[in-house]
Amino acid sequence: GESVGLHLPTLSVQEGDNSIINCAYSNSASDYFIWYKQESGKGPQFIIDIRSNMDKRQGQRVTVLLNKTVKHLSLQIAATQPGDSAVYFCAETPGWGKLQFGAGTQVVVTP
Amino acid sequence: DTGVSQDPRHKITKRGQNVTFRCDPISEHNRLYWYRQTLGQGPEFLTYFQNEAQLEKSRLLSDRFSAERPKGSFSTLEIQRTEQGDSAMYLCASSTGLGREVFGSGTQLSVL
């Protein structure tokens, strides 16, 4: 079936470096994508979103890139900090809100 | 605005017992969602409401599960005759329907 998936289960990055988390999606009907951050014992926290009519969107220290041709989504975190250590999920939806999540990428920030 | 609240945060129950969870969404959000998350996995959609109407239910939501949103505000999720396989984090989220869903901290259910 159609699904959302992540390429790397764990990403180790040195403090101060940039992080890139990748996500592949296969539902061509999806027109809205969200990145969430989840810390242990907490619910997913919204980071940034992007609609399918855009290919790039920037927030504070984060950038999401969307490549609809290859159905690929990425999250870039600039100057990664210890507080960025968490599991990151990409999620897609065809528009009315039901989110389909991938399995997540664990980001570990090392000093 | 205090965000999405879920109660209780943790629930331990014995197999066969019934449990009920509550979710209080952000007040101006008319959409409310329930998800289930097991360790190491992303959340899985269970059901959603627009105001008081339950508009979709996942096939994951067996007959033992029921959700309500009687006045279009808070919602409850009840699991009857719990099984060990029901052990998971139950997450509630709300939105205006125009974009991002805001999640609560979840209810961690352990069925012994």
C-alpha cells in the first residue's frame, strides 16, 4: 500500500553542525506535509509544514524541501543543538487532516 | 490557550477491564483526532471528529473501541475488554481543518 517512510532510522550529528532528515512518500494525492518532533514521553510537536504548491519553506533554524517529482521530503536543521535530540516524523495528508506518519528518525546530538 | 490536554497521562489496567480516556482540544479547533502509537513507530490514525460528528474510523478501531464528542468540545475514547495488544500511547490532536494538527501529550496505556 501507499506509505510514508524514512531513509535513516538514526542520525548522529555533532553539536553546531547541520542535520538533514529525509523522507520518502508514495501517495501522489498528498498535498500537505508536516514535520513533527517528538521527545520521550511527549506528544509530537509541530516543527514546520509545506503545501504541495511549494518546494521550499523556511522557519527558525529549519528548512523543509519538497521534491514532488521523486516524492521526497527533507528537513534541514541548522546549527543543531542538544535540545534538538528527539525523534522526527514526517507526515502527509491528502488535505482533510488525517495524517499518515512514517516510522521516525532518531536524531542524537553529540557534544 | 493551554493546548490539547489529555487525561490521564498514564493508565495501568488488567486484561478484560474497560478504560476511558479524555481529550480537551484547543477551544477554537473544530476537528479532533485520535491516534495510537506503539514504541518505535509513528502515530496511527484511529478516528476523527468534525464538531460532534465522527466522520471516519480506521479499521484499527475494533468493536471494542468507541469514541464520542458529545458537544463538539471534549472527546472520550473508551476501550472495552482490554487486551495486552491495546498497550500503547493514545494521542489526541486538534486542528481548525486548515492545517497543522496540535497534539496532546498522550495517555500511556499498559494492559497487564
